[in-house]
Amino acid sequence: MRKPNLSSIQKASTGKSKVLAPAKDLATLEAELAAQENSLEVNLEDTVLRLSDYLSAVDMVIKQTFDHRVWVRAEIRNLSSKGGHYYFELAEKDDDGKVIASCRGNLWRFKAARVLAKFERATGMPLDRNLTVLLKVSAGFHAQYGFSLTIEDIDPSYTLGDLARQYAEMVDRLTGEGLLNLNQQLPAPFDIEHVLVIAPEKAAGLGDFQADADRLARTGACHFHYYNATFQGNHAPAEIRQAIISAQQQFADTYQRLPDLLVIIRGGGAVGDLAYLNDYELAALVAEQPVPVWIGIGHERDKVILDEVAHTSFDTPSKVIAAIMAHLAQLVTQTLQYQAQIKQAARRQLNSAEQQTARQLNQIQSQTIGKLTALQKDSDYAWRSIQQSAQRQVKQAERQTIDIRTQVQATAYQQLTIAANASQKHQRTIMHSAQQQLIQAQRDSEHLRDIVLLHRPSRVLKQGYTMLTDEKDKCILTSSSKLHPEQTIHIILKDGKAKARIIDVNIDKKTTESTNTSA
């Protein structure tokens, strides 16, 4: 094998009297490369090269042709560090996400600290994979390690702009698919009894939230179910999605219903840390939740895509628990108002019943007195009639004969005595009957009054009974036929009211049939 003359190759590619100037544009660069390629083909047509010599020639051409630095846009597919040096896998993708170009990149130790510190200071996030960056690079080729780019600088403003563009595209996509306001259309929960909480484990924001939540849970007013997920790093969106799905499934298996509220909280952090939460799949899952989702991520200045799709967004985790406590306090206040209204209505009904009883008693007394007066008048009339009849009979007897006067007088006195006795007896009978009717009327009146007083709602409740009403307290529930599963009812007790939900209804068929038969 004939050894190639590398000096002739170098002379053919560069020349002794001519220095290749950097290309002004891509067309000029391609023309010069074509001219060099033709010259090399002429000089090397009959030459057999060793691989190292050929790659050395390639290195020589790359160094002389791409000896200037340019700004290149690329996506970081992978990033690693060793001994202070940083090694990149760079790529370019088309609109379908297919990689159309890729190469290695190196950020050497003596520049890495300055470049990375400037990037993190400007963007608020560390350099990481899946970011699109604008790199100032120079081309390099090594016979053993191949082609790579040496990174001289990174423009952080381009990355910030790209993140903002991605955020806007996610908002537009969610809007176009009808997801942006989907969760916001759900009604606010009436009573917050069970809350699912998704948060990073042992995070400061979770601690602030849990301090107030534990005090609320000890009262029995609300129960919190905690599920942990990582909120930082490329795998954060997938872990949060899995935590949401698992939490909903476990709650449904345990309680056979949906929770009242789903809460996603995280304390404040760097912009880069929160940028991991700007994920379309995570935002779509939150938007499609069947229960209201309350978000409390970061500080007042922080905003992520979850804030856009959530039912309600808060600045911090502490404000989320404060809103839950305020909602329950308002519910208690409203319940106390309903209780006062029920007491007033019961008091009005009791007063009305007492007034009606008094009117009935007065009416019975008036009717009894009227009947007694009528009986007294009838007795007086009968007495006067008897006296007049007796007097006529006496006068008639006197006119008939003087002889029988004594007999007639005796007879008349006898009849008069009998009539008087009968009249007195009849009068006593009438008086006794009137008194009995009056006594019976008074007893009936007192009985009615006792019945009314015994059936006062407050007295019945004090005896240990309860009263069921519907959710709006408009109807008193007295039959199991008016109940159905998942129905919300109120239980009225002697000292308050409780709210309950019907789990199951067992109807006594024998009682129902006997009731229908008697009816």
C-alpha cells in the first residue's frame, strides 16, 4: 500500500499562498466545499488512505471551514456531567416530532460554571433535558470520538420565550378542545366532607396546609385524604397524574361515591421547578375531573397551566385550607339561620293552635249556656201553663157545684201537688242534664287542650322522639315511601338538627298492605 502524502493533501485543500475565508452564507459555503471536494478527488483519485489519515483530513477540513462560531437552535435530548464537564445530546425535530438532525455537544469545565449560572439566574431554572436552547457553538471533529459541537455560550432569553410559546400553545389547545373552562362549570360543593389532597411528601406548603386541616378534621367537620407525588423533574407530571387517578379510584372503592373536592398544592419555588407542571396531559386530566379541583401552587407571583383549568385557583396552599374553613363556617351559619326559622315557625304554629283551642272552648261554653237558657225557659213556660190550667179547673169546679167544692178542692190540691212535684222533678232533671252536658263539654275542651299541648313539637322532641324533614325543610317525612337512597334529609332533635344521607330504604310490606286495606 502506498502511503499518502498528507502534505500534498493539505496543500491541495488550503494552498500555501491562499487562506480560506469563512463562508458568508450557506450557498457560498457549499460552492467552496464542492470546489475543494473536486480538487481532493483529483489529488486522491489513485491514493489509498488509512482511516486515521482520512479522518485527520476530515478534521482539517472542518477546522478550516467551520473555524468561526455561530448560534444554533437545538433541543437537549440528554444531559450529563463528569469532572465538571457537561455532555449534551442535541437534536432537531420536525412538526411531527421526528428527529431530523442530532449530534453531541460539549460544555467544558472552564466555561460551564459561568454559562450555567447565567442561564439559571436569568430563567430561574436549571439547564435540563427537553428544553429548546440557543447555543453559541463551534464545530469539532476527533478521529476517535467523531463529530461534536463545542458550546461557548447559551442565550437564556430564547429559552424563556420558547417556554412562553409552549404555554400559549397549551392554552390554545385546551381552549379548542373545550377543556379550559370545563372544571369551572361544575357547581361549588354544598358541603365539603371529604377532600383528596395531592402534594409533595414532607413539603413546607403541605405542612402549612395540614396544620389547619388537622384542627378542622378533629372537629369531625371534614376529612382529608393525602396522596404524595413528585412535583419537580421531568417525571413529575406523570407521577401527579397517577396520584390523581389512584386517589379517585381508592376513594370510590371505599366510599362508593365521589369526593367533594380535589386539592392540588405545592409551596413556592423557582420558575424552573414550577415549569415542570406546565404539561398538557396533566392539565387535561385536571380539567376532566368529575369534582371541583382547587389549586394552591407557589406564591402570589407564580402561575402554571393548572391554574388555568382548575375550578378555583389560590396563591398558596394556606389560602386553600382557609377557603375550605370559610366555606364550612358559612354553611354552619346558614344552618343556624334555618334552625332559628324552624323554631319561629313552630312557635307560630303552637300559638295558632292555642288560639284555636281557646276559640273552640268559648264556642262550646256559649252553646251550652244557650241550651241551658232555652231549657230554663221551657221549664218556666210549662210551670206557668200548669198553674193556669189548675186555676181554670178550680174555678170550673167551683161553678159546677158548691156541694162537691170540698171534693173538688181536695182533688185540685191533690192534682196541684202532683203537678208541682212533677214540675220540680222535671226541673231537677233538666238542670241535672244541663249540668252534665256542661261538665262533659268542659271535659271535652280540656281533653282537646291536653291533646294539643301533648302534641307540641317541642314536647314530643323532649320525650326522645325525632322528626325528619326533607333537605329544604318544607316537608315532614312520616313514611318510608318518601325516602330513597342518596337522599339528603334533616333530623330534628330536641336540642338541634343533624343532616344525614339515606344509604338504604327497607319498606315493611305488611304495614303498607294493612294501611292500604284500612284505607
